[in-house]
Amino acid sequence: MAEFVDQAQLHAKAGDGGAGAISMRREAHVDRGGPDGGDGGSGGDVWLVSDRNQASLLGFRDHPFRKAESGTHGKGKKRHGARGSETIVLVPVGTVVESLDGEVLCDLMTEGDRWLAAEGGRGGMGNARFLSNRRRAPAFAEQGEVGQETWFNLELKLVADVALVGFPNVGKSTLIASVSAAKPKIADYPFTTLIPNLGVVRVGGEYDMTEFVMADIPGLIEGAAEGKGLGHQFLRHIERARVLVILLDLAEPDGRSLAEQEAVLLRELEDYQPDLIDRPRLRVASRSDLVPDVEMADGDCDLVISSVTRRGLDELVGRLATMVAQARRVEEGPSMAIKIHRPAERMVSVVRHDDGAFEVLGRAAERAVRFSNLTDDGALDEAVRRLEKLGVARMLRQAGIGEGAKVIVGDVEFDWWMDKTMAGLSPEDLPRRPHTKRAAR
């Protein structure tokens, strides 16, 4: 039997974009052929997709790395580079994606939900893209953008219709084995079950069959909500259950009556997540085969069963099927539709560091300066125009930038200067070529 893993990490690396080409058309009998550099291909994305055929996060425990293909570079004659293929990462339904700081980024609750874990870098534009009436022979192109690369925490919270809640050794594993095809480990000692087990229960005939998923949650102990034992690891698998079965032991372990057992279990559920006690639930007295007189339990529970003699099992699954159907009808609607999640685009902002440098943050700003050669006049003019369009100059002035201050945008550093018309790189560091007037004919 494969090991069940409900916590793991993922390292997602999107593909890098290909660089745009710098090329001039050179053919016989073609005067002034002009630029013909093609664009680079964009890098592939890394997508997380929820899939019911995935049972746990075992595949990420020893191999957390998932990488998409990079785009290829552009070429002359306006030949564009190929786009890198995306990578689809299948995860179980109910997977929660968190940052390393614990921030919840996405919750894949429905079959087919998709989340963009890492976006591929854009391909750079070739010099043919920068042809204009003012710029007749651009000798620069864009570099490909580096694909996103991030670590995530993955946590699986089982999505089941029914969750069995009870103390250790109360008969949960025997029950799920009796009403489904699940084969959990069964033994006569506490904490036999250390991982959740899922079983599909079928009720009815060929034309009116109802199916629901039952989860056998490892036994809870008093103090589980505070993390005693493995309480938090077990309780999180109850969060999504539509119906709860509070399984009570007629043998009364440790001298606890059915009412006392129920009170402890409900208190643990409420302490962990208050809305759990508002879920539809069924109080079931288990292991009636061990108690000679079970009539006394009728007032303390909704149903008396024995998984060994199969007493009350048909009535139990019938009542659960009805409760699950009612809960599903309440949930039907847009919430069950497949969702595609994309991280919100970070807006451009300016941060001032302790050393006096100003850093411009945001992918749009980083894309504005990703040229192959910023010492080229045309590339410099285009970078300044893009930054002006994004409002970077205004943000820097509002942040209190002064003449000669260092500005950082991505991997580019430059000194800030101002004149009557524009702001940008230091002219001493990047001198402009003198323009000479063409002689009149």
C-alpha cells in the first residue's frame, strides 16, 4: 500500500523567455533592407491542477521540483522563437497552496481547478518591432524575461462527504471496511489507524444509486484541538466533510458514558473550528456486539450499529445518503464550477533603502528595461519612455529622489538625473552619440 502524505513542498520554475534577435536584411538588389530580427518565444507556465485520481502528496516528498520549458531565441528574417511547453502538475482535490510564510494562496477544492504557480517569462521583441519613422535602423532588441521561481507549501485537506469522528479503537476502520471496498488496517489496539482512509459507499439500485465518499479519520484524544498527539494533522481532514458521524463506543472505554464521549468530541471540534458543530451530524453508538443490553443507548444516540454483525448498517448508509444529498443541494451553484486562479499582478511601487538607493518594484517596470544594450541611444530612449508611461518618474519624485541618486530596476542600476524634458540614466555613464545633419543636395 502506498504511503499517505498530506504535507509537502513544491518548487515551481517557469520557463525563461527567449531573446529577441538583432538582424538587418541583407540581400542582393535590396536597398536599405531594414531590421528583420524576430521575437523570442515565451517560457512555459507551471500550473497546478486538482485531480481525483491523485490520492496524496507522496510524489512531492522526495521530488518537489517541477520545471517548464524555456522559449527559444528569435532569428533573422523575422523568424520567431518557439514558445516553451507548459508543465501541468496534478495534485489531489482539496490541496491548499501556501507561501513559505504561511499565507494561503489558493485552495483547489473542485475537480479540475487550476492555479498558476509560476508564470513563464515573456519573449523579447526583436529589433524589427522597434522600426518607426523616427527610428529607421534600430540596433537593439529585448532580452527574454526570466520565468518565475518560487517555493510553496502544499497541504492536503481531504474532500469527503462523510467523516467518521470518534476516539481511538471505537470501530471506525471496521465500519468503513464493512460499507465500502476500503481495506484499512484493523487491529484490537488504539491508534491502529494513523492515516485517513477513504471509501466509496453505494446505496440503492442500478437506476437510483447514490454514491458518497466516507473518510475514516484517525482517532481523536482529549486535547487534540490544542495539538495534543497528532490532533491538528487529523482534524484538518474533517474541515471539508459535509456530514459528520459521531461514533460512540458502547463498551464505554475508561468508564465514559456515551454522553460524556460525545461532549468531549464536540468540544474538540468546536475548539479547532467553531463551525464544525453546525454541520449535519449523526450520533451513532458502535460495537453493540460487545454489550448484552443495548436498549439503554437508544436515548443517547440516533442509531445503534455493529460492524461485525452488520446490525443497523443498512439504515446507517441510507440515512447518510439522504443527509449527503441535502448538503450537496445546498452547495450546488457557481461554487462548484471549475475555477482558474492567477496570482494578482503586483503594481509598480518605489521603495527607498537605508543606503539612499531607490528600488522600483513590479514586473511591468522590470520589463520596461530588459534591453540587450542600454548604452544604445534608441534602447535608452525606449526604456525612459516606458518608465515615464508607468509613472515611475512621478513616483520617484514623490519618494524624494535627488540628483545623482541610485535607482534599481530589476537587474539594472543607474543614476538619476533631471533636465527640462526627461529623466533617466546618467549621461556621463551612457553618453549619447552626436547627431549630424545630412548635407543638403
